[in-house]
Amino acid sequence: MEKAFKGIDISKHQASYNPATAMAQGVRHVVVRTNYATTADTLAAQFAKAAMEAGQQVWGYAFATWHYT
């Protein structure tokens, strides 16, 4: 059985995200929302950079929707 890992999904709504605190709590993986429909997430680049500098593995995703364009 493979060992599970701790990860979080963050967007501009988690403005208080602190990679050092997350690492101390065992969070090694961060999934960053890069945009919502056609709107860029204003904190995505900042979050990704901070997470990488803290040693976390970073993934990104775009939330696609046709409801709010």
C-alpha cells in the first residue's frame, strides 16, 4: 500500500496561506488555482513561488466554467 501524502488546494480566497506553517504541519503538496473561468487568480503566482521556495511540490489548475464569463 502506498503512503498517503498531505496536500492543499489554494486560491485567492486563502490569502493567509503561509508555506512555512503548512510545511510544519506536514503539507508537502500545493495545488494552486490559476484562474476562474476567464479571470486570473490574483495570488496564484505569489503562492506558487512561495510554496516552491519552501520546498513544497506545486501543481496548478484552471477552474473552467461557462456560468460566469
